[in-house]
Amino acid sequence: MKIFGKIIKILALVYAALFAVFYFDLDGKFLYYIWEPLMIKRFDNMKREDNTKMPYEMKDVLTPDKE
């Protein structure tokens, strides 16, 4: 019976923690204030190939539709 009581207490704590996350929208705040700025900082500084320097002929390489 002691184990059952401990399991109930653990489940109650998990429920309370998940309720707090939902009630205060902590997951959305984490994504907006922490995760998004990190991703913007990372991906805005990536080296990218300049597509305007590609020869025009390379852009028109298309395969015809086969019917």
C-alpha cells in the first residue's frame, strides 16, 4: 500500500506541473522568448549561396512531363 501512495503522490505532482505549464502557457513563452531568438540568431548568420550569380541557363533545366 505504501508504493500505491507514492505512485499517487508522484502522479499528483506531475499533474500539477503539467497544469501549471498549460495554465501559464509556459511552453509558448519558452518558444517565443528563448527558442525563436536562438533559431533566428543561428539561421540568420548561416552562409548561403548567392542565387543571383547563377547563370540564367541553369535555372531553366526542367524535365518535360511524360504522359
